[in-house]
Amino acid sequence: MRIKELDHLIEESFGSEPDFLIPDDFAKKIMNELVRRTQWKADLVEYFNITSFLIFLLTIVAVTYYFANKDTVIQVITLISRNLLQTIFIFLLVNFIFFADRVLLRFLFNRWRIKE
């Protein structure tokens, strides 16, 4: 009984025209959106990986230098703590520039290239 109902539904579906029209470039638009989203995710992952690696290297250098010369590291930490607002501003500015270079510019140029 279910098979007859399914056959009837399939015959009825193929016998009538759909109520909507798909544009001619529908598949191209879907593929462009898929490529754009995949590229966005890949760029974000690359940005976070590079940032994590740079922080890791900076930590290793700081720890190594701390064991070699503690007084200089303490002076640097004191300098940073006295100028905390300026240090945070410089860090955020450099981080934004790096983010814009690695992620935002690629996203925008990829979007413009796909539209053409």
C-alpha cells in the first residue's frame, strides 16, 4: 500500500511544473558561496595558528632569557606594567594589522574576484 502511494506521489510530482524558477547561474552562485566560506574558515584557522605559534615563540624566548639574565627581564616587565595602556594599544594595533592582512583582505579580494 505504501509503495503505491509513493509511486502516485512521484508521478504527480513529475507531471506538474514547479512553482518557482531557479536562475541560470544558481549552481555558480552556490559554488562561489561555498568557496568563500571555506576560504574564510581556512584563513581564520591560519591566523590563529600563526598567532599561537608567535606567542609560543615569544614565551620560549622570554623564559630562556629569564634564566640567562633575570634583571633585564624584570626591568622589561616593570616597563610594560608602568606603561600598560600604551602596551595594550600597541599590541591590539599590531594584532589588528596582522588580522586584516591575513584574513580581511583575502576575504574582500576573494569576494570581488568571485563577483566578476
